[in-house]
Amino acid sequence: MNYYAERRKKIAAVMSDRSALILYSGAAPHFSEDEYFPFEVNHHFHWMTGMDRPKQALMIRKNGEKVTEILFIEEPDPGMERWIGKMPTKEQAAQTSGISDVRLIGDMDSVIGQAMDRFGVERLYMDVYRYDITDLADYNLAQALRLQQLYPAVLLSPLRPLIAPLRAVKDEEELRLMRRAGEITRQSLEEVMRRLCPGMKEYQVQAVFEGSCRYLGAEAQAFPTIAAGGKNACSMHYEENRDVLSEGSLILLDLGAKYHHYCSDISRTYPVSGTFTPRQREIYDLVLAANRAVAEAAAPGMQISKLGEIADQVLADGLIAMGMIGKPEELRKYLPHGVSHPLGMDTHDLMTADGILQPGWVITDEPGLYIDEEGFGIRIEDDLLITEDGCEVLSAGIIKEAEEIEEFMKKARLRSGEEA
């Protein structure tokens, strides 16, 4: 409760005078005759309240030194509870969020009207983020457009510039949840290595990982699992996961558990047969060297894009030495993506506009090489916590040395043979 109150206090401090913030938890979109997509709470809303049910809302009003907070929830309905389980009461919502003034969502429009008219709100902060111009309006954007029509004289402002610098720096509670998400990911990847073998389908590898994550307490995956065998790894966001894994091939896994709304994001590349070929090992060790170089360099005060330049230098030098490219500019043939992004409640989390790393940021470290003509791709990705003087590799326990991977898989096969 204290975490959420402190976060709201920080938001209120950067709101302008005579302003209000309105944020909805959201609602699951309908997709068939009587079914809805799984509900995902608006991440800003959860970050400020700890609540995660649909049809809830938060209002913060600032007038001079006075800040007013109101939480709106659905009225518990015994008939609905018979089908979906217990709904939070006002008392429970107040205890979770630390907001003493809890009202029913049906009263919200009248409260908004009072704020606009009686209290003279001049600016309204809302979540109006849109990733792409073709995206449908989500719940918060739809509500923002509605309120803009109702109150055209009130300046509608995006919440994102206010909240991004705050969400970028993770507090101890957030780091605890992210460490747990990473630990679930570690254990589930080890289960994959124990069972990985030629003849498996990519989706079976995915099922092993995701089943283990769920068994260990993860509510969901941070993003759709990528399980790309052989040449499929040369597609950055391969989606099919239908092919059979062949003898001597590699499988590139890009995945992560989500725990209490916080994500891990890990990539590992494993030899399906248990050992790397000399050529696979040559490329693997080069990618691993770039991965290490990024972790060694990451520190506060550095621009996040600089990490990509560091990885590019290592990889370009290596490929030039192998005779695969003639100059650094040709690296993009084999590495078409960047190597770092913020991580948190979103897999691609919020960050400041200048991209300058600060203590408390969590970022990814994910160099890769994708060699279409040889039919394989390799990516090695870790999660890094920026500290006061460098970084901590949060995923250090997820083995990535080629020798460690081969030894782990060898022992797993021996145990499996003994048990058989």
C-alpha cells in the first residue's frame, strides 16, 4: 500500500496546478459470440493503485497544495460473484491501494463534472498513447476522446511524459517481482534443456517452457514465446512454432515469464542434439562476446543507444576476421535489430526521451547474428539492472557458456537414460 501511495505522490508532484488525472483500468475486448480476450489491466493504473480488475478508475485532482485522490470500483454483485468469484469491496480496495475515498464507478461521470465545473480543472491528464496510427482506440483513449468532446475547453494532455521517468526507475518491490520472474524463467529453461532432442516440434518446446512457468507461479508469458529451430531463427519475431527440430540444428528461444505483472525477457540458443558444431560454436562465442561487452559497459549516464554501438563493434570485428563482411557497415546483413530496450511491466517498457541510463533502470542485452545462407541464427539475451556504478546481470543464473550448456544437456541425457 505504501508503494502505491508514494508513486501517486510522485505523479502529483509533477502535475500542473488546477489539473486532474483520470485513468481507467480498462475492459477486455469482446471477440466471439460470448467470449472476451483475456483482461490485461492498464499498467499505469496498476502501478499507481495495485488494483487489477476491469471497470475501475482513478482520479487525482490537484489545486495548489491540495491533492485529492478518488478510486472508483464496481459495486459487488452477488449474482455476478456466483459466476466469476468475489469482487473487491470498498474496504478491500482502500486497503490495497491506500486510497481512503473509494466510490462506485457509476458515480464517476458526476464526479468528473464537478471537477470540471465547480473546481475549475484546466488540464486533464489521461493515457492517450497510440503505438500505431492504424491501432484501434483502447479503453483509456476512447474515454479521453469522449471527455474531450464533453469538455472541449479543458486541455487534454498525455500522461506518458509524466509517468515515464518514474516507471523507468524500478523500486525494490518491482525488482523483487522481476527477480522472481527471472527465476521462474531460469528454472523453466532448464526444464527445456533436459527434454530438448531431435524430433521434437517447436511447439512442444514452447509447451515445456510455458507449462513449467505456469507450474512455478507465473500468471502469463511476457510476450508470445519464440521457439525457432534452424533457419526459422533468421526471422526475428518468428511466430509459427510448428517445425520439427532436426539432428545437429540449433533452436533460438526468446521468451520470459510474467510474474505479478512484471516481465523477464531472455534469449538463449541451444544445440538440439546436445553439442554445438565447430561452426555453430564459432558464431555463438562471437555473439556471447558482444553480450558480455554490453554488460561490462552498461552504466548510469550512458545513452542506451550507445550499447548497440558497442555490440556492433565486437560483432563487426569478428565477422571481418572471419571474412564474412568487408567493412563494419555490412554488419546489418547479419544483425538487423538493436541490442537493448527497457524492461518492466511492459516487455518494451517506458524510458525517458533522452534514453540516458539511470540507477534503477532494467534493460535488455541482446546481440545476435542471423546467417540465412547457413540456416541458423543465434541470439543471447540477458536482463541488466543499472546500478550506481555499472550494472547487475539479473539473469546471471541462466547458463549461457557453450560448455555449460553442453554439460547440462549431457548430464540430463545420462539421467534420463538411467531412469529409463
